[in-house]
Amino acid sequence: MGMTLPIQLGGELVGTIEKLGDGVKGFEPGETIFGMVRAGAFAEYAVAEATDMVHLPDNLDVVQAAALPLAGTTAWQAIFDVAGLASGQRLLVTNSSGGVGSLAVQFAKARGAHVTAMASGSNEVFVRSLGADVFIDYRRQPFDHIPHDMDVVFDTVGGETFKRAFEALKKGGFMVTVVAFPEDEAQRYGVKAKRSFTLPSAQNLTAIKDLVEAGHVTPYVSSVLPLVDIKQAFALSESGRTRGKIVLQIDP
């Protein structure tokens, strides 16, 4: 789908309800909510669909909650809704220290899956603290030669990592990616492969909220920057070295 200028950036937010539209139920002005929007979250005021919003988890502040909507929904839809990861299955996450991957590790463990997590060695302590059963330092080990029996691979890296990760799947396994476009790799390896496209889902976000409130999931925020430093935030994100999420905060 094409985009027409001017483009309003920002697909997720945490905020206080200023005004409700006609017929909106379940929310009140002054309540704090979070969720995904189609555009315009990088602003002091934004319009959101009530059906895409959820009340803030009781045990998170607004900064932590800001790390959940897009990254959490992306991970949830990919590993559960698309790949069908179930209790007892084996999952490989190709970037387990990023905003999406770090949540995927926690979601999978909460569901009862066995998780092999790939990241740089400097992130090993962090990733293991998320609950990963096996850690692979991709800079020191040929990751695709280590696990061979994965039921699901969740890829957020793309490129050569995506292509090599097929080696980790067992026959009949499932490759789900949010950055690449599978072509003929699935047939060659005897597996399934699909690109996951993230859509706003209050249902998914409510399930995530329940895990957060139960103490099974904690979002990690690496940096908090003021909205005026949005260019720096994008530079940090594009560096590929961010642990967890970057949050933009509007000064009160």
C-alpha cells in the first residue's frame, strides 16, 4: 500500500484519553490506554480507534507500556497466530535481544515452549534472564549448524540469517518472518514458511496485558528520548544494536 505525503509517523502509543467519540463504551476521559494506531502516534495528540486500545497494565508505568503494543503484537501474531507455536514445541528466535525478539522469548516460555535464543554474546545475560533455555552467540558459533530440530523459527533479521535459519527447522517445521519474503526455500527444506504482517489487535494486546500482570512478561526499554530527538531515535533503531525498545516521551 502506497503512502501519500505528508506522512504521519508513529504506529503505537500510550496516552491519556482527552475526548471520546460518539458511542464509545468501556473507556472514560482521563484514563490511560495503550495500543496501535495506523499513523500519527509521534505527536502530542492522536486519534485512535477505541477497538484497538486497551487499559494500561496495573504493574507498568507509561514508559514500559510504550514498549509493548507494536513489538508485542508483532511477536504474538507471528509465533502464535501464524506459526501456531504450542506448549512443548521448540522455537528459535533469530534476534532475541531486540524489542520484538525479547518479547517473543517471554511469550513462548509463558506458553510452555522450549526457546533457543540467538544474539550477540554481550546480550547473553539479558536474554537468559528472559527465560531462554539455550543461548547462541551468532558471532562465535555457526548458529544454523547447532539446532536441527526446531518446530518454529521466528526471524526478525532477514537476509542471510533468514536463509540460513531454515537449516534449524525439522521436516514439517514452520518459518515465520516479519522482515523477509519467503520464496522457494520452504519447498526445498520440506517446511512451511510465511511472512507475518502485524495488524492492530486489542484481543492480542489483552492477552499480553494478562501475562504482564501475572508477572510472566516484562518489556525492556533501552532508551527514553524526548520527541524532539526523534532523528536520534531512528538512528539508534537502524543501528541494529538496540536491546529492547526505544521510547519517545512527550514532556508534560
